[in-house]
Amino acid sequence: MSVPSASAASPHPDGTPGTPDPIEAAKKATRGLQGLSPELTARVPQLLEAMRSVGAGLELHTTLDRICETAAELADAHYAAIGVVSEDGKGLSDFVYFGIGEETADRIGRLPDGHKGLLGALIHQPETLRLADLSADPRSCGFPAHHPPMRTFLGVPIRVQGEIFGNLYLTEKRGDADFNEYDAHMVRVLATEAGIAIGNARLYEAAMQRERWIDGSVAVTTALLSGSDAEEALAVVAEQARHLADSAAGIVLLPDEEGGMEIVAVSSDEPSGLLGVIIPPESRIITDLLAGDSVFLDDAATDPRVMTDHARDYGPVMMLPLQSDGRVMGTLVTPRARGARPFSETERTLATQFASQAALALMMAEAQRDRERLAVYEDRDRIARDLHDLVIQRLFATGMMLESAQRRSVVPEVQTGVGKAVDELDVTIQEIRTAIFALQQGPAEAPSGLRTRVLREINMAAVPLGFKPTHHFVGPVDTVVGELTGKNLIAALREALSNAFRHARADHIDVVVDSTVSLPDEQQGVRLTVSDDGVGIAEGGRRSGLRNLKRRAESLGGDSWYGAGIGEDGSGTTVVWQAPY
């Protein structure tokens, strides 16, 4: 008596083998059973129903759950499980079980990895195995604490397209009986159908996975080319990569001046404290990444190449260079939690393609911002020339005319009034010259002091606003605020002033930088307050800028919020941003 271990295949019109047909497999399998045993013949309808149940649905993990449950019912077993063999063939990458409750599973703890015992033996010798008492087998290594007792055992390999996918395990046949040869034949037929169902589910899952990664690449490209600033663009890359790779975090690093790499964007459900961390150039990983090579870690917590303490929280990690046209712009990192499943070859390939697409989009966005920046600088130069050559000259000529009229006048009140007008013209000329200086000042000329950088942002904002925001400093701003917090404060100020210019329609803006505040956790910090008397925030309006401010503050352990403005009856908006030193 024999049962085929592989299903028949329906040929293509050209005669080449096609996809295995489950109906043909069932016919061929049951043909050898007819007339052999009334018991076996009576169980054929049950087998056909089991095969129909296994073939329903396309989601892989649901399919594995259904196979376990169906196999247990078919062989009348208390427990069933499928061990999915890892890509390297040395252990199990997944373990799906039936018959053990969640509470018992929690007490047992970690799932088997297939590196030893009977499960490991079936990986290296994939063949049907029946045991009356599995504890008596010399390959058995026992059970962990809280594991339910198991005596009888039946193991059958599952093949997908001719390759071993995993093994189906059944234990504890009901009625204290042993698994017989009929059970083994039935389960082998079921394993053949399971292999077809798993193959279909894997193809479907791979197609859906590729579709998700493609959609993610489109979302990143759209976001980067929609005019977002560089920091928001990097945050989009990190967030999309985290969701697509099913990882604990999405991290983007950029090269720093010392030859290492700095973490500039982090997407994570929990605060990680990673933002601003610098990986030194001595790291072998940084050397590989800057050379354009991808780095994959099986366990970041134990890998000797990792040089930061933050890696202790993570297990498998993908580190992918963001490179385009031979230029490495940065690195995309997607770490999973400790004990999580490793990244498959398909995931690595898709993530590498995503990183290449993101790098190309970043380069295109950078070129677009450069063109926009050049246009702005050219426009600022033109405005500065016009102010100098036309406005100041006319104001100066008007002042001279007024001074001449003042000298000819014999009325004291007229002389006094004209004198005040001349003084106002002098002040106006000085303010215009200050604006001209701000217009002609490039980013590289920005001084290092936080106070001066704040003033520079205010002066630059005065041009599009049409007026200069007032400002006030509290405490030793330049000496106590660190570089990382200061850099993020300037970015927050620029975002707040930009929002006020684009949306507020304000007549007055007040900026306060206070380095004497105590944060809720009793840390000393700095608080930026930008208030206006504009129209306020419209209901249902976009709040992406405010979310950026809050995310930037929270990454440093701070916070950001908004409230009523400084106009009449609280009109306008007040934005508050604070973070530890």
C-alpha cells in the first residue's frame, strides 16, 4: 500500500508541467486506498473535506493555522504544529501550533527553534516518522517547564514546489492509542495538499508584499517632491520604512563632519533617545555603509561590530545605504525587537530597492530645493539692489529737501516738525540697510551663538512678513543651551514663523526664548514661544507643521503645543516649543 507524496500536475497546452492540481492529487492518492481496508475507505470523505478546508484562503499564517487544526481532526490528535524551516535550513523560522491555550503557551515561553531534538532531526531528515513514545527516542531532548505531556508522535514533511517548507507534527492521539499506518497515509496526502495551499499563499503574500513596498516608495517620492523641508522628508522615509519592514523603528543617518554618521530622523512608537546620536567613523559598519554596501545583522545586541549601547534593545537589523548615482547620501536602518524573526531574502531585496528609490527621490528633492533656494537668493539680491539703489537714494534725497526747507522756515513749529521727520527718515534708512544686510547674508555666514541665530531668523522673516517680529530673551541663552537642542529650536522657530507668514495674516508677532524654565520632569530646559494676532488656526485645517514641532520636541524629551494668540479677545495663535538643554 502506498500513497503518493506529490500531487499530479496539470500540463500546459505546450506539454510542459503546470501547477499541481489538488483534485488529481486526491484521485491519485485515494486510488491506491480502494479495496484495501474498510476503515481507510470510510475515512476518504473526511480526507477530501480536510483537503477542501486546507485549500481555502490565501493568507499564509491563517493557512498554517487551518492546516494544523485540520490535521489534528483528521488524525484524531490532541495537538498539532507546523515548524517552518528557516532559509538557511539550520532551524525554524516560525512555529504554528494548535491545541495549546494562550495561558499555557505564555508559561512555556519561547517557541522551539529546531536546533536540537526531534524537531531538529526532522529538519535534516525530512521523512515520515511515527513513534509510540517520543520520550524513548534517543534524539528527544525533553520538554520545557509547563509543557503538557506528550507521548505518541507523527511527523510528516511538507514540500512546496519540490522543496522542504517545514514539517507537520501531531502528538497525543485521542483514546490513548498510537498513530497507525492509516493515519500516516492520510496525513501525507493532507501534507501534499497543504504544500499546494502554502505555495499559493506564499505567492499571494509575496505579491501583496511587493505591492506594499511599491506603494511605500510612491508615498515617499510624492512626499519628498511636494515641497516638504529636508527634515520632514527624512522623517517620511523613516516612518514608511518602519511600517513596510514591520520593524520596531525606522532610522535615517546622515554623514557628519567627523567622518561618522548622525541619526537625524527616528520613527518609533516609543521614545528611543536616538535622535542626535553619532556613530563614530571607527565603526566597521560605518565604513561598509559609506562604501555603499548593505549590512545585515542577525542580532544587534550581540554583534561585535555594533558600538552603541542603544543596540541592546534590538535583534535583526537591516542597514541600507541611501545611494544614487554612486553617491551615498545616508543610511536607512530598520531594526526589529530582540527575539523577532529575522528578515527574509525577499524582505532584504525589497528594502534595498526601497532604499534606492528613496535615495533617488531625496536627490531629486534636494535638486528641487537647490533650484528654489537659488531663485530665492536671486530674488533677494534683486530686492536688496532695488532697496539700495532706489528706495534709500530717494529717502536720502527727500531728507535733504526737508533739511533745506527747515533752514528756510522761520516758524519754530515747522522747524521742529520737519526735524522730527528727518530723524524718522534716518531711522528708516538704517532699518532698510539692516534688511539689506539680512537679505545678502548667506547660510554659511550664520554665527554660532543661539541668540544671534534667533535674531537672524527674525530678520529674515521680516522681509516676507512686511514687519519685524519683536523678540525677548530670558536667561543665559548662549551658554546653557546645547548644540542639538539649539539646532532644533532654530528649526522650530523657522517653522513657526513660516506658518505665521503663510497662514496667520498677522500684524504683530512676538518671539520669546526663555532658558530658565523647569520642565514637568523637573529638568531645566529652554522654551520658545511664538505669538501672533492673526486669524488663528482654522477648523479642519492642515496641522502638519504643528505635528512636526511636537515630534521634534518629543524626540529630545520635550513637548510642543499651541493656544490662544495675543490679539483682541485672544485672537491669533501662540505656539510653545520646549526641550531639555
